[in-house]
Amino acid sequence: MSDSTVTQPEGREQQTLPRTVTSEGGRRLLGRLRSPRRPRLWFEILLIAVSYWTYSLIRNAVPEQKAQALRNADWIWRTEHLLGVAVEESVNHAVNSVTWLIIGMNYYYATLHFVVTLGVLVWLFRSHPGRYAAARLALFATTGVALLGYYLFPLAPPRLMNGGRFVDTVTVHHTWGSMASGDLKHMSNQYAAMPSMHIGWSLWCGLTVFALASVPWVRVLGLLYPAATLLVIVSTANHFWLDAVGGALCLAFGFTLSRGWYGMWPYLLPRSPAGTAPPPSTVVAEHRGTEEKRTGDETGAPQTAATRINPPHPPE
């Protein structure tokens, strides 16, 4: 009787201990996943490639639902008229009348969407490794939630609306400014206009550059980029401007998810992960500041580059 009484608590302890260890290990693992770490190049290349391939596959696999997409486009157009903001047709025809401008916008629409986004990702990877993962999560979440919009609200772009109100600028000017025009139209879902990921991605790029760049004119370019993208998507009749609102809402979701996971907005995280060496540019700036402070302490006055070259003579 006494032996069984003694062994029963021991059995309970043996059952409880693994659960405690497991829960602590789980919390430790979760803490590691939620802590910014220096990204690995091979992993990021693979992740971006697989993620974009998956996104494109799902986007194009969503049933086109042409009839519903056209009805939704008519509803958007009527709603904009009721609100007095239906400016897309006027902008489309006005810009289309300037051949060199609309051709440039066609190529802008086809290329910068990818080039600028990848460029900002590379810049973050090299110069802001501590903020890279959180900013990348915001971008990926933005893109992922957009897939729900394509499925739940199929929408024809203005250039495909019934009635021929809008000019399909890619077809008219024989450029390759859209995957949904010309010979490439069979490779892409033409009725996935809401939300606009051209706006979602360009806003992400613009906010990232504005928040983290140190050169003033580069920060201004960051703000101008999404504004120029909005003009392009409307001028080429690929989107209603309300599609841009949908893209901005997706980005807001992406940033909120990133903040919830990392506990801080991406741009407020440390520039370099804890326990790792900062980027070379940061090391140079900090070393320069340390040298200036040390020189200032020795002479009793703050030193500039000029006083380091020509130090003041002591009074005679």
C-alpha cells in the first residue's frame, strides 16, 4: 500500500515534467521566431521566388467569373459617379492623346512594379537587416490578403468594361505594358483588379524609403513613387482609383500583422539584430562620432572636420 502511494506522486511528476519542459521550449522557440535575426541570402531568394510563384499560381487559378466581374465594374463606375469622383475616363483619354507619355506609362506599369520592389528589398537586406524580416512580413501579408479580394470580388479593369468607354493603351500602342493584354492575356487572370497590388507594393516601397532613407531627396522620391503609380494605373485603364484604396487597406493589414508579430512597427526596430555586427555604413558613422567626441573631450570643445585639420593654437 505504502509503495503504491509513494510511486503515484512520482508517476505524476514524471508526467508533468515533460509538459513543463515542452511548454518552455515552445515559448523559447516562439520567442526566437518573433525576434529579428540577420536574414540569410539563400533563404530569402528561395522564399521570394517560391512565394511569388505561389501567389501567381493562386491568382491565376481563381475563376475569372467574367459576368460577375463586369457587373462589379459597372457597380464601381456608378458608385464613383454618384460620389462625383469618376475621373478615370477623362484621365485615360487625356494621357492617351500624348503618345510618348502613355507609352512610357505602359512600360512603367510592366516593369517598375517588380524592379523597385526587389530593389527596396535588397536595400533593406543590406542596410537594415534588423528591420528586414518585419518589413518583408508586411509585404507578404499584404500580397496574401489580396488573394481574398480576387476571389470574393472579381472585378474587370476599366479597359475591359462593356461599352468601349476606355482605351486599352497597350493594345492601341502595341506595347507590352500589361500581362492582361495582347498575347499574354491568356497567362493572367484579367478580372483580378481589386485590390491593386501595384498600389499596395508601391506604397510599401514609398513608406519604407521615406522612413529609413537618410538623404532628403531620396525620401521625397519615396513619397512620389506611389503617387506616380496611382496616375499610371488610372491612365492605362488597368484600375479604378477605388482599386487603389483596396490596395492601401491590404497594406494596412500587412503592417498591423507585422506589428502584432514583432511587437513593434517594422521601421522602429533596431537597425541590426541583437548580438550581430551592424552594417558597415553604421560602423563608419559611429566610429566618426566617437572620434569627434574623444577629440572634443581632450580640448574642452566640440570638434569639427575643420578644427581636426587645423587645430586651434594654445594662447601664448
